[in-house]
Amino acid sequence: MVSSAKAKEVLTHLQKQLRPEVVSRYSVREVNTMLEWLLEHFAQITKVDLLLDKPVSLSEPTYQKLEQAMQRLNQEEPIQYIIEEAEFYGRKFFVNPEVLIPRQETEELVQLILHKNANTTGLRVLDIGSGSGCIAITLARELKQAQVWALDHSVGALAVARQNAKALEVAVEFLHQDILADTPVKNTFDIIVSNPPYVLKSDAAAMRRNVVSYEPPEALFVEDVNPFLFYERISELCGEILAPAGWLYFEIHEQYGAEVAGLLKNQGFAKVMVKKDLQSKDRFVVAQK
């Protein structure tokens, strides 16, 4: 069975299916963007089709996929998990609930590294807590002749990262390790970068359901009693695996810029800087050994 309609009619049909509680949690633009992504992914109805209100045809299997997707969206499942795709630094990455959905702030972290090292060749880079591989893969693509390693304790996350590296035709060496218990391969690195878990568990009650109910908690949260656990461990490891004059890049909780910077100074880093994100929040700490 194939049904025909105008593109905007299909969009309106989906809009009417959204529960009011879900709509209230997003802006009109966010809602429309999510629905446009669903239409393009499952029905190949593009934004241009919608703007021109072109005639479209939906097969019964396509219609059922859209209906199922809407049910998931009404449960506040992230749209990126529904379409199994997220954009990062202009590239499409496969994502599923094994990994965090890449954020804009992490793109800014990558940009900090690229801005400083755009003309340097042959850098050795380690990404700690790689998740989807978005940081490591982007750096491998954008830096000149870089060698990139990436580690994660999650087997599921590493499977996602390897799939992304293969799809994007990038050479990254992925390592299955628990940074709190293991020491990475006995290399020295010119750059170490990490976006570790830094959200306090006590913050979860104020966060959106689409985050706390679906994204992997072990990649998000740290215990309130020890919010700097990963920063302390990684900065200690830098004594062994970060090359002299090498650089460490952290993404951080906006409230703890001074504390993380102080921790790195106490570890003997020569230069330590707190950097703000595009929302003017303390979001990154950059340090040179």
C-alpha cells in the first residue's frame, strides 16, 4: 500500500501525534528539527521537499517506521538514538545508547586543539574515554599525519567507535582499558584529551528525561563526594605518558574550572588555562607539561 500526500501534510500529521508534555520541553524550532530529521531518515522527505510542499508517497512499511519513531519520541528518547546518527564537526557519526550523544561543547574542545596544532605534523594523540570516537576520529582526520589512540572501558562504546572509524575511513587505534585501574600503552603522547564523566549525580533530578533515562550514566555522572576523580587520575598518568612540553585538554563541569586548574598546577604543569565555551561558561582546562 502506498499513500500520497503533500510534504507539509505529512509533517503536520507528525506534529499532531506529539504529546503536549513532550512539546512543552522543547522550542518550536527544536520540535520541527526533530520531525524533519525523522522524515528525512525514514521517508527521504527533505527540508527542500517541505519548503516546496512537494507531493510525496509513503509506503506502508515507511509509514509504520514513522509511527514507531513517533512512539519513541513521545517517550522522550533522544532523536539521535532513534535515527542512530549525530553530527559532529560536519560529519555523521553512528550513535546508540552505548555512547553519549556528541555535544557542541565537545566540538569546541576539538577546535581548541586544531587551532593550536593546525600546522604541526606527526603528533601522537591519546583520547581518554572515547565513547563514539568523535574526538579521536575528528583529530585523526584534521591533524596532519597524526597518530591517534583512543581508549574506553566500555566494550559497547568501542564497537560504536570502531564502526565510525571504518565508515569515515580513519585509522585510530582503539584500546579497551579502564583508566582508573590500568595504565595505557607505554607510549608517550604529545596531546592527551579527555571529556570524562563530570556531571554530579545530585544534578540528575534537574536534567531532562531524554538525557538521564537514555544516555549511559557511567559516561555522564560522578559521585558528589569525588567530582575530580577522573581529572586526578588522568593528570597523574600524564607524569608517565605525556611527553615533555606536551599538552593536556579537558572538558569540565562549568562550576569547577578553578578547582581543576588548581589540581593541574599542583601536579606540576607549567601552564594552565581555563577556557570558556560559546555560552561564556568555564568549560575547558588546557595545560602544558
